[in-house]
Amino acid sequence: MTHASGRLHLTVTGTTRGDLGRSRGEQLGEGLAAAYDAYAQLFRVAGASPDRERAGAEQTLEVLGGWRPELVDELEGIAAATGLATWQVAALNARTEILAVGGVVARECSTIATRVAGRRLGVQTWDWHIELDPFWHTQEVDGPGHRYAGLTEQGILGKIGVNEAGLALHFNILGHHSDGVGGVPMHVLSSVVLAECATIDEAVRLVRAAPISSSSAFTMTDATRSVSLEMSPAGVYEITEQDGAVVRTNHFQHPTPLAGQKELYEPDSSERLALVRQRLSAGLPADADELVAMLVSGEGEPPLCCRVDDTLPLGQRWATLATTVTDPAARTIRVLDGMPTDAARGPWRTLSL
């Protein structure tokens, strides 16, 4: 189905992971090939040749087969229903890991998890390549484990979301010199966390036990706390609240992985982090609207939102594609098709569990 904005929404159901894959694939149909082609072009720009892309995808399938074999069934179900090869679906899900071979300057997301009028809320901008804008959608997933809802991309199992147990997850990419393929893809890992974990403590245990070969941060909120979990080949580290909030951009905050960080996101990331923390130091937001407004930059301030520059080549045309607000206690996620500057006029979509 589609939203009033024209944005696709999937309701993915099944009793097994294989069922979920077939359900997802049947709704995406042959159109998934266009999403794959767009990513294949981006892989080439990032320096991943066709052979390297396929080798990384097949290595990903091997790792998943040893960690959670049912996830391979899910990817095979998507492939069977869309006409893609299973390795191509695996490449989509491992896009963070495959793109890690590149070294282009990047722009990315900003996230805040804090208390708002006594409730724990999270807000995030999702910044990505404008060429991929046609291929993201919202979803509700009802399969083995907890039901969850959120935002992801076509053919990719998970990204940002909230589950019926009251666990919310926001997603920011990080960069480490040891990043690559050979571990559980971060986008697959996010779907497993939402399906299998009811609390942050459970999520931390699951992530620490997973084979990881790339870097990202899951900023999570449950009934008791918020934390940003920094993941990389250097280890998994918790970043806790400071002045009543967890703020996440795209650089490591823990000194151990920071020592091996790629500088793709600097100085932009540190400047965005400092701006948000400065705003929070003046007082926590009074409502969700004020929380969203904290991710709007004023003139001369570090850019918390990306406005696309069409004069730049493929791989450098970044834009804020979506804004999300999670309320884990209410089991809801609100998704805006656009930047926080568009918040007043929408269109927002609210998903409830």
C-alpha cells in the first residue's frame, strides 16, 4: 500500500523468517531490481567492483548461515519473489559493509534520545544519497519474535524502528579503518534486535555476541534508559546519557574505536554534536515539536539537515530524506517524508503497535 505522500508502506507477515522474506518480496515485486541497480552504481563509485560486491555478498550469506541460518531463508524468500539473485539481495542488506571499502567524504544523520514531558522520546534525521530517495519505505513486521514497525529501504530487513515490547532503535553510521564485509550486516542486525529484544540490556547482549565487521551506532531507548551502542571491529561500547540526553552523530565517542576512526564525517560530525549538546544544556524540550526543532540549524550553524546540491556527482548528492520520532512507551514511531524544517506541514505517518 502507499501513503498519501505516495511513499510505499509494507506489512510484512509470516510464521517463519522465510515467510517474511516471501511476504516482503511479493509486495516489492520486480521493482526491487531498480533499487538494486541504484545501489550497484553507488558501489562502483565507492570502489567496489562487481566481483568485489558479489564476493562480499556471498561472504555475508556464509556468515549469516553460521549465525542465524533463518536469515538466509529470509533473503532467499525476497529473491525468489522479486527475480533477483540471493547474492544481490544480500548485497542490498550489506550495503553499509560494501560501501565501507570507499573513502569519499560523507554526510550523515543526527539523533537525540531524551526525556520530553516525562516521556522518553527519540528523534533522528536520516541523511542519505538523493538517488536512493525513491527506494525507502515504512514497514510493519509481524513474524517470529516481537512485532516491530519503522523505516527501511527496499529489500533491506531493518533500519530505524520500535517494537511492541517498548524498545526503540535509531541508526547512525560510523567509520573505522578496519571496516569491511565478513560480519553480520548492520541493517540485518537492527531487524534482529527489534525482533528478539525487549530491553536495552537484551540488545547489548545480542550485539556483543554477534560477529561484527563494520561500524554503526544503535541509539536505543526502553522503559528504563537510553544508550548509544557504538559497534565496530574494535568492539562494542555503550555511550550513556549526558545532561539528560544521548546525542549521536557520526563519529566515535569512546576513545578505543575513536583511535581507529576514518575521518569521513569530520569536522561536520563533531560540530553537529556540539551544537545539539549546547541546545540541550539550555533545557530539555517541552514537547515532541520542540524536540524535532532541535535538529533544525540556524544561519551560520553546523548543518543538522542536508539540502541536496544537484551540481555534485553521484555519491556526493546528500539530502535529509526522512525524520523519525520514536515513543517506545506508546509503541509508536512517526515518520516524516522530509526534513525537520517540513515538520509543521508534514506529511507525517504514525505507525502504532
